[in-house]
Amino acid sequence: MLSERRLQVLRAIVQDYVGTEEPVGSKALTERHNLGVSPATVRNDMAALEDEGFIAQPHTSAGRIPTDKGYRLFVDKLAGVKPMSAPERRAIQNFLDGAVDLDDVVARTVRLLAQLTRQVAVVQYPSLTRSTVRHVELLSLAPARVMLVLITDTGRVEQRMVDCPVPFGEASLADLRARLNSRVAGRRFSDVPLLVEDLPEAFDLEDRGPVSTVLSTLLETLVEENEERLMIGGTANLTRFGHDFPLTIRPVLEALEEQVVLLKLLGEAGDSGMTVRIGHENAYEGLNSTSVVSVGYGSGGEAVAKLGVVGPTRMDYPGTMGAVRAVARYVGQILAES
Amino acid sequence: MLSERRLQVLRAIVQDYVGTEEPVGSKALTERHNLGVSPATVRNDMAALEDEGFIAQPHTSAGRIPTDKGYRLFVDKLAGVKPMSAPERRAIQNFLDGAVDLDDVVARTVRLLAQLTRQVAVVQYPSLTRSTVRHVELLSLAPARVMLVLITDTGRVEQRMVDCPVPFGEASLADLRARLNSRVAGRRFSDVPLLVEDLPEAFDLEDRGPVSTVLSTLLETLVEENEERLMIGGTANLTRFGHDFPLTIRPVLEALEEQVVLLKLLGEAGDSGMTVRIGHENAYEGLNSTSVVSVGYGSGGEAVAKLGVVGPTRMDYPGTMGAVRAVARYVGQILAES
DNA sequence: TCTGGCACTCGGAAGCGAAGAGTGCCAGGC
DNA sequence: GCCTGGCACTCTTCGCTTCCGAGTGCCAGA
């Protein structure tokens, strides 16, 4: 177990390194933080911290920088979450309040997060399966062609074209619409499959074909993982990443382009509470020198999707976590209101 | 006027520079292209080209690189559009054919363009005002709350929430829906305002309020410029930009994040045919060292939106133009089919 | 008008040395 | 037993000089 002072030393190293972006030495540490001991003592502590793998030296005659393990300890034990100031909170609320629809909410959230944290922001659209159905609409566009529109309580809208094997009468369609809505409106999407299972039986034999086609499309829409959309922003912040550019930034940009990777990234994060993945803790290789701070957000108490930021492992964790948490909270409120 | 050979020299310089990314000297030129003259002669030609402002020297003892003006001449007079090969065309078609909805078409187009050109791809969603109405749907979500859903012939769907001042009866809503569709279905969005102008008069006095509210929301949706959405991709290709990284890449990333800037960029491009904007020809300062190749695409003969790529001025113009043109053509076909 | 030759310029790479930051270790003090 | 000041040592960084070569411009001759 590390002594109290050694933890203080580690905290000081992390803070200084995050601030200056340069390896920090024993002398500078004692000058900037009054630890009450001499540089020589700090040196001993540093040697111990290095033995334990919390810090490392880039090269022999340089200061120390925290390792992923060091950041992990810092986040878990040494630093809290820095709350947003009142003006900041007001600004967040004002900015988000101006949104006109779900797309706008998400877009604004991305911008906001990117600006607050000066990092890359990632916001997932409220997921279908965890939302509840507000309304299902069926539009007859052509005799054998129906458009299916799903509206969620979070304001998200999904539409899908359905080509029926045989024409579908307007009356039957209205019937289906009515029955469908009376069964599923207000229910969770994940419950829908069970709720509509026996629906075709209520129809005449001739209509069962089209009804089944529509229903199976509906179910498809629900399970389709790739409908998990997300939006990213603030990539220009990547340029503040480090000095060794192309090598660092490239894989990150590539990862950000792969929505699958990002969704997995957010998906892996714990379901409740804030998750911080540091450096190599990220499964995806390209993000090994980045940290991901993410948290769920939702209209009620329950999370319907996640949002977060991607930044260098050398980031201001307390501040970033504070911003992410605050933004998630307000987005949840906005969604609940709409 | 420049002699034929001098134009050849310019063409050779552009080609070599694009290939090697290094200033090209007179000796290398004569070796790689059989111009039939000696380096000394080429040197004279180069001096002339430099006088005219088509090429420049980064520093005294280096080779020449093309200026924006040089690229302009190259694009206008010296190079054609390189057609895609048959296998490439097939690949494009196959890739786009798999799309399930409009979002998917746009997403796939972006990926495709980025991969083909190895540059940043920008694809604008089919614009509302230039499309025609397929269907307008009104859903009653609550007594005084209506959801307006617009469906275009290109498959695009827009929805908007409408809060009515007073409750709106189900029957009246159905009436409005029917009248609205019979008037506007199949018509161009730009004609809609005129077509619905006198619609409120057909209703009872008590319903005119809600009807007007719904209609004005409809019109709002149509004119709202910021509803011009677009998608970008391939930003990882920016890392192949140049050696002087942060400085070059930063403003470009910033520009790409500003949808307004990009829309303006595409908007400025000529309405028909391919447009190439080279370096300083771009109004936006951050893109002064990039070129933008864009072209309109559409389901019929007419362009409903634009797509293009953003890359370094030092790009393979014939190849890029060929790819952009081919992709635009196939996207148009896909939209027409759906 | 083109060509070969030649002197000149200048940027980039390589080599060298001094400076400085930071460390590890040790002996002595509290 | 822990902390401290001192000291020798290690490396990186920076500036300086030198050298090399690519590329040019110009000129005289074919």
C-alpha cells in the first residue's frame, strides 16, 4: 500500500503533467505544490511509484509521466468530479433549450460537449429498444406499398418502406393501424414482439399475408442493431493532441469514422454511472492512447442512450467528468419535457 | 500564349508533383517524360511558366511546384476526366445497391467517395425545395398536439411537432390530411406555399386556428435553410495531407464541422456540371490550401443536391473528377429507382 | 531555337560540443 | 528510520559549423 504522501505525489504529477504536457521532475513538483518535503524525498517516492508501475520516464534523464495505471488510480481514488459552476450550468441549459427537434438536441449536445471539454464529443441517439412507443403509423403509398413510421417517447422517428406481396385494402390498413396502436402505444419497444405475436389471427385469411409482412418489418426495425445512430463533433480538437501528429491522430480519426467501433465503445461502458476507460483499457487498438469518458442519459430515471467524449489519456479528468455528467443530466431533462 | 511544349511541361510538372509530393526539377522531368528536349530547354520553359505565375519555387535551389493558377490551367485545358474502369463502376453500383433507406444511401455514398478518392467526402441530402411531395401525414399525438411528417420522392422524411393553440378534432384532422394530400401530392415543394394558401377557408371557423398553425409549420419546414443536412466522411484521409500537420489540418477540420460553411461551399458551385475550386478560389480561408470538387446529383435529369470531395490542392484531378462524376451518376440512379 | 557547360545559391543532413534538466545514490542529521 | 543536501552521471536538446548536392540562370556555340 502506498503512503498518503506518495499518493499526493502521484496526484501532483498527474495535475502538472495534464497542465504542462511535459514530463515533470522532482524539483518542479516541490516548487509548485507544497508537499513539505525536499526534492530528494520526492525522488524516492517517485522511484517507488515507478516500481509499482504508476509512472514512467520517457527517457533516462527526463521527468516522469503517469502511466495508464497511474491515471486509473488518480481517477478512482485521488480526484473527484469537478462540478460545473452555476453560470456554466445556466449556459448549458440555455443552449440546449433552443433545440427544435431530436436531431437538433443531439447536434447541440455534441457541440456543447466538444466546446466544454475541448475534446471529441460522441452522442448516441436514444435507442429504440429502451424507449417506449408513442405511436405507430401506417401510410399507404401505393396499393402494395406501405410506409411504416415509428415514433418514440424521446421524439425519435424511424421509418421503413414495406412492399407487400399482395395489395392491402385501405380499410384493413386502418384496422391494423388501430389494433397495433391500442396494443403497443405506451409500451416499451422491447415488449413489442410479444404483444403483436398473435395479431395476424385477428384478420381475415386474405389479409394475413400483408399483415405479417408489415409486422415482420416492424420487428426487424426494432432489432436492427445498426439503427443505433450517433453523432460526433469536435474533431478539430484532435489537433491539440500531441506533437507526434500523424501517428497519433490517424487511428483515432479512423475509429471515429467507424460507427460500429464507437457504439461498441459506448456499449461496453457500464450501464449506470459514469465510466472512464483509460488508454489500453479500450479494446480498440487505435484508441490506446486515448481515454473515453461516457455516461448514460435518459428522459426518466433510466438511461436510453449514452454520450461521452474521447480525448488524450492526458486529459483533465475531473473537469471532463463534470462536464459530461452535467450535459447528460440536462439532455435527459430536455428529452423528458418534449 | 504559351507554346504547346510549355503546356506539356506544365502538365508534366503537375503530374510529377502530384505523384511524388516533391518539387520537381528540370532534370527529373526530362527523364520521366520524353519531351524530346534537354533539361536546359526545359529550364527556359520553366522560367517562362514561372513568370506567368503558373509555377513557383519554394526556395531558390529547389524544383518547381504548381501554383493555384497552374492547377487551374491544368484542370481547364490540360487534363480530362479520367473515366472509371468497368470493374470500378460495377463495384460502385453493387455497393450502393445494398442501401435500405435514404440515410443508408447517403452514408454509403460518403464512404464510397472517401475510399475511391482517398479524400474527405461531403454529400448533401436531397434538398426539400427541389424535391416533390410524395405524402404528407398528420398524426394526432395528444388533443392539441400534432406530428407533421413529410415524405419526398427521394425518400427523405422530415417530421415536426406542432402544438396547436386549441384542441383539434380527429375528424377535422382527417379532413385536413385528405385535402392537403390531394393538393400537394406529386407537386414540387417549392410550389406548396401557393397551393395551400387558401386552405383554411375551407374549414369551420373553430378549426381555422389549428389548421393555420399546422400549415405555417409546414411552410417553415420547407424554407428552413438549416434543414439542409449533409454528411461527411473520410476525415482520416486528412492525415495524408502534408508534412506540416497541425497548421494545415486544423482549419480544415474546423471548416468541416461547420455545416454552414460546407453548404455554402457546395452552394457556390455551379448548378450543373462539375465544379472545381482550387486553393484560394475557395471563399473560406481555412480551405485555402485545399481544392473542392463537386457536382450536382438527382433522381431525374435535375439536380436535387450536391456531393463532392475536399482534398489538398495537390490532388489527382482527373481521377478525382472521374470518381465524383461516376458516384453522382449512380446515386442519381438509385434515388430514381426507390 | 536548342544545347552543353559552368559558376552560384541555398536548404538539409551530419557532426560536434556545451548546457541543462533530472536522476540515483550516499553519507549525515533529526 | 526517515528525510535531506550534495554530487557524480546520463541523456536530450540546442546551436553552430561544415559539407554535399540538387537545381538554377546564364552564356557561348551549334
